[in-house]
Amino acid sequence: MAARPQLPVLVVENDLIAPIGMLDGWLRAAGAELVMCSPATGQPLPADLGGYSALVVLGGGMGAYDDERAAWLPQLRQLLAEAVRTELPTLGVCLGAQLLAAATGGRVRPADTPEYGSQLVAKRQAAAADPLLREVPITPDVLQWHVDEISELPPGAVLLASSPVCEVQAFRIGRLAWGLQFHIETTPEIVALWAEHDAELLQDYDLPAILERSARAHPDIVEVWQPVVAAFVGLAADPAAAGPPAGAGPRLLPMAGAGSVTTTAGPITDAAAIRAALAAELQASREPPGH
């Protein structure tokens, strides 16, 4: 039997508190050879992406424009722009998604309503034909933990998933770059660490409920998102399988108090019903015990 080709995947950990988590095993199981880079520890980013089969950029406590706090961010944005330009398969998670948007002409701002804990997002119609998200359920479980949001997608980007309080939850830019505002790499232990770290921000939330729901959701997150990561590695092995960029002639939908979000279609199912259900779940996570 012929050996599988080596697929060196550059993984950028922006923050010691936001490790690779479950993505480590998922990527390796799919055939990736991980090249870890932790600029937060002083490790330099590569000068370019030559020799890599894919790029994964993880989250962090800094913002997408916090160059004084994280001096490597300008170079990382340049690498993300290079990845889109050269059609290198790319996956940005939370901060990584925001950096991907910022690097290619989008905008990031503080969110009106931060999101914490296990929640649902709703796929958009364009996701039905997306190489990564087409097999994902209409309202998959994800893990949210962000205080910033993408307020405007880059020109030509396609919106793939939304939530009631954060319109841009997943998007695709170009042929082979995806951004996920939510987390799929966490474990219950990582979420508990974040809750301890952000205790002051979470004073108005029902923290035990957030942690309990997050722990219960993780098996579903594994079931849904591990195949997505395997598909991503498959595209690293055969980028041509992605086909042409998703969507044609995107239209712009306005966002309240923000710029515009690029999309090609509405939600797969009734938008009002999805938003009502997700809003109820968000409200429940913020109510004190006994309510």
C-alpha cells in the first residue's frame, strides 16, 4: 500500500489560553503533519507559506487589530492575505476568522452582545454547496466565546452561517479560505479555564449553566465538526476538489449599526423560527438559576 503524502499544515496558536485542543487529533487523524507556531511565546512566524499544504489560525484574547499587544498580528494578517491570494486551504477560528476578514478587506468591531458557551448557529443557503459545510446540520452546536465580531465581510465573501446576535458566524473568502467565528476545538476543560479567566466579564451570566451546557454539547460538536476538519485536510491534499468559489454575484444585506455583510441567499429554513429558538437559548443562558 502506498504511503499517504505528507501534508504539512501550519497551525498558529495566538494565545497560550487558546490551544489547539481537539483539532490536534482531528488534523493528524485526517493525515496532516502539524507544524506548530506559537508567536505568543516569541516563536517567529514563517516569512511566507511556501512548503505548507494548509494554514490554521486559532483564537486568542487579543483583538484583530491589537498590534501593540500582539506585535506579530500585522505579519499574520499578511500571511492570511497571501493564503487567500495563492489559494492555500485556510481555516480561521474565532480570532483567526476575524484576522482573515481584516486581512482581506473586511472589518471587525466590538460586539453589541458577546456570546459565551454552547449555542446553535443557523446555516445559510450558500452552505448547502460549500465543500466544508454542506454536510453540517442546519443548526449545529458550536462553542461561542467572543467579545468582538466581524461587522463587514471582505468583498466577494460568502456568508455561510449566522446567529441572532452575531450575523457573521461562518464565511468563505475566495476558493479555499474559511472563517468560523465560533470554536470547534475546545474541550470542557478549556472552557472552564476561559470561564475562570473571564470571571469579571461573566458576572451577569449564569456561569454554572454555561459550563454544564458546554460540557453536554461537546460530544455533538465532535460528531459534527471532526468530519469538517477531515474534509479540510482532504482539500489540502487535493485543492482542485473545492471547485470554483462559492456563489456568484453576491448581494449585500445591511446590518444594524454596522457595514454590510456579503451573502448569496437567506437561511435554509424559516429565519424567524430559527432566530426565535436561538434567542430563547441565549436568554436562558443569562438567567439566574431557578428562573
